[in-house]
Amino acid sequence: MVICNEGYSSSLAAAALQRLGLRHASDVTGGFQAGAALGLPVVDWAATSSG
């Protein structure tokens, strides 16, 4: 599973991975922004890391 901010780059990456033989490679349509807009949980890892 590949994800980017808006879905375009991840679709290109997933297609490239499929051409390399990873036939189940996929991406998230609409990317991170679409998931956040749907209300999926978002974690700010920078805010939760201890340094």
C-alpha cells in the first residue's frame, strides 16, 4: 500500500511496483487528504515522538 498527499504520486509508484512484479501493490485513491476529509484518524507523529 502506497500513500501520498493527494493520490497522484502514489498511483505512479504503485504502477511502477506492479511492473516490477509486486502484483498486489496498490495506492489510496485521493491520498492522505481524502482520508482526512472522510474523518479517518490522523496521528501527528512529530508531536508524539519523544525526540
